[in-house]
Amino acid sequence: MEFENQASVSQQQQAEDSRETQQHIMSARKYALNESYNSYAEAGMYALDQTRTKHLSKPLVVTMENIFPESYGAHPDELKSLIQNSRKHMADLLVQQRGMSQSEAQKAASTHLKATLDTGHFNMWRKYWQNDPSKSMEQNDKEFHNWMLKKTEELAKDGLIGNVHLVDNFGYQDDHLSPGEGTTPVKEIVKILKKHGYEGALTVEPGADASTDLSDFHGLMKTWRLFGSPVYGAHGPVARTDRPKDSWTNIQYSYFGQTNPPFYVFGPYSPSQDWTLWSQVPME
């Protein structure tokens, strides 16, 4: 009887241990996601506090970027879930710790937690796209682009995009080409963003081109050209009557052809040792 009693107590303890384990154990994926939601929620609260205490004219925003396809959050559905759940955690913390109303907390979370959409990273999903063998390469590329544009619209309609990186590649490597030099539907993506009221930054990231062009500014000029601007590099003061050659078209690398050295130069070419006074002082 004593043995049976001890065996029963042991079994009861095992049952208690099992119940406690069931209550607290979770998969590595669930644990990692919960930690991510909490971390972004805390970062969002910090952004809220900084915006208020420093009286910023524009709110400070934490924007998670869709990195490479092999990383979590790169897929638009994962990115959407990451933001929405982080917003929920932030709203819950604001209600519990700050005494905010639910509606006020949700508005604050939506303001300070958004996504950075990188067009180049997005286009790299092309290497995992399952082609239809009955269709041509052009048709498969078009279907992939349609999927990209559909997912962009989903993110834009839900108000999840707070920052945009414009960059191009051919869908397999993060080449960092200027927009328009790869296969990424950059123009179409921006059109969708504007359609749904996006007014945030559009940052051009032509890293590879910057290593071969005469200046980083060329990547921006190529982007202007892609979007239909007839003038790629014109800037500077308006022409003066006493200096007729001092015109706004007389700009280095502008759209208009040059038959003489430009009056205005920029980038590493200015200042340069090619244009100096007799005292060797660079002309800036």
C-alpha cells in the first residue's frame, strides 16, 4: 500500500509538470515572433515619446524593411503580419501602461509602426517564382510582376507603407542598379503608392552605378529619366542679361547637348583641378 501511495504521488507530480509545460512551452517560431512583436512595440512607444517630448513636426516612425527573400519579413504577407501584430502589441501596452483608450492606442501604433518597401528586395522573389512551363518567359515575368503589384496594393491600401527605397535588379541578386536598368516594375509600384495616398520619401539606392558613374547624383538623374522628366540635371540660377551663357540649360550632364564646357558642374568633378585660377584655387 505504501508503494502504491508513493507511485500515485509520483504520477500526480508528473501530471502537474506536464500541465505546466503545456501552458508555457512554445515553438521556436512562435517565441521568435512574439519577441519581435514586443521589440517593435517597445520601439514604437519610444518613437511616440520622442515625437511628443521633442515636439517633432513629423512623427518618428519605425519602419521594418523587406530584406532578402531568405529572411523572415521579406515576403509581403510576412511583412504585413509583422506590422499588424506589432501594432496590436503596442496598442495593448499603451492601454495597459499609459491608460490610453483603445482607439487612441491603435491610432498611435498605426502612426509609429510602418514598413519600408524596397523594390529591389521585392523583385528578388523572382528566383523563387514557379514558372508555368506552358508559357513563355515573357508571360511568366508578366505574371510575377502582376503578383508584385497586387501585393504592393494590399500593403498600400492597409496604410502599412511608411518609407520606400527605389532600386533595381534582374530578380536574382541585389545588384543595386538605378531604377529602369533592371526588370523591377518601379514606375508601376510608385503609381500604386501614389494612388493610395503615399506621400513619404522615395529614396534612390543605385549603389552599383555609384561605383562606376562620375557621381552618385547620376542614379537620381536616371530615375528622373525613367519617370519621364525631359531634364535630368538642370539646376542653378536663372540666366542673367549680363551673362547670356549663364542659362539653366548650361548644366553638366543635362538633357541638352553641350558643344562647350558647361557653366555649372557638380559631383566629384566640382571642385576639380581642371578649373583653377592662376593661384591654383579651385573654382567652385
